[in-house]
Amino acid sequence: MKTRDRILQTSLELFNREGEPNVTTVDISNEMDISPGNLYYHFHGKEELVPELFARFYAQFQVILREPVAKPLRLEEHWYYLVVVFEHIHAYRFLYRHISLIMQRYDSIHRPMRRLLHMKMDAARAICVQLRAAGVMDTDDARIELLARSIALTITYWMNFDALLAEHEPAGEQQIVDGVLQVVSLLAPHLGAMQPSLMDTALAIHSGIATREADKPGSRKRSSQ
């Protein structure tokens, strides 16, 4: 792997683990065992590193968010689609952990992040319209619009809420499925006869992952347990 790519990968890992405000370029160079000058040769500080990481996140997330808008998903694909959405956010979670601060400090991120918010609403709206067309969801356009906003809100801020709720930040898989379950719980009241089976399945998956994480050696149970 080229030094530039190693710097980006190490920065992402440190930002995700420690939070971007708590990591300096010296921390990154120490983690990589390279000189600060070597890092500076490739990136003139975090003001170049963070936008570069965001550009990678943005390019991939655009493709994900356009998928249900461009092509209807099959009914069985909706759960897995939500997992992909939350997995991608989790992979770059430092951007969402301090989202307001990040946008204030890195002006070039502000507009694209707002664009992603609208794309999240577009994707959620498209899914709801598809479910209604399939006869699964029974609701009107006005309620779909409110639901799309609520889903986008949950996707954007769920990890912050979950981290604040827990004594310790949940493990990655648990946090991802937590988010999916919250979105499913927003959709469920509008799904008529499918609601009980959908929620039973979602809760069973959630419970299974929670049990598996709790049983791992060295794991620390969440304060709510």
C-alpha cells in the first residue's frame, strides 16, 4: 500500500476510534512510525486529510443512496439495504460523531453533507412508495414525506444517540443493527398485516447479535442490560 493510502487508512482508524478533534497529525505519524515531515509531504494537515476521507465516503454513499431511487428493491432486499447504509456510515463514523463540528471546521464538507441528507430522504421516500405500490404499505403522500424525514433523521443521528445512551460505545455490528431496527420500527406501523412478522424477525436478529456480542470474551455489557 502506498504511503498516501496508508496515511488515509490510519487517519480513518484513529478518527473513528478517538474522534477527529482528539487526533493530531503527530498522533497519525506516530501510529504509522513515520516522521511528521513525511506525512506533511502528502497532506498539509487535517484540513486536507478530512476532506479527502469525506470525498471517499461521499462518492460511495451517493451510489448506495441512489440505488432504491434508480431501481425498485425487492421486498426481501429492504432489510439488507438498510444494513448497507448503516455499515457505510459506521465505516466513517467520525464524520457523524461530531457532525455539526465537522461541518463548521471543514467548510468544503457542508454542502455535500446537506446533499446527502436530501438523498437519504429521497431513498427513504422511494422505498415507501415502492412498498405502497406493492400493496404492503397503506399511507398517503403526506405521511410518506414525514416518514422519509424521520428515517433520514434516524440514519443521520442514530449513532450519536446510541453512543450517548450506552455506558460504552456498542460494538460495530450491534450499533449497525440497532440503527436498522429503529428504521424498521418507523416503517412497521404502516405495514398492515406484515407488521408483526417483520418486527418479530427484526427483534430476533437484534437479540441474537446482542447475545453474541455479550458472550464474547472481554465484552462489557451495556448499562441498559
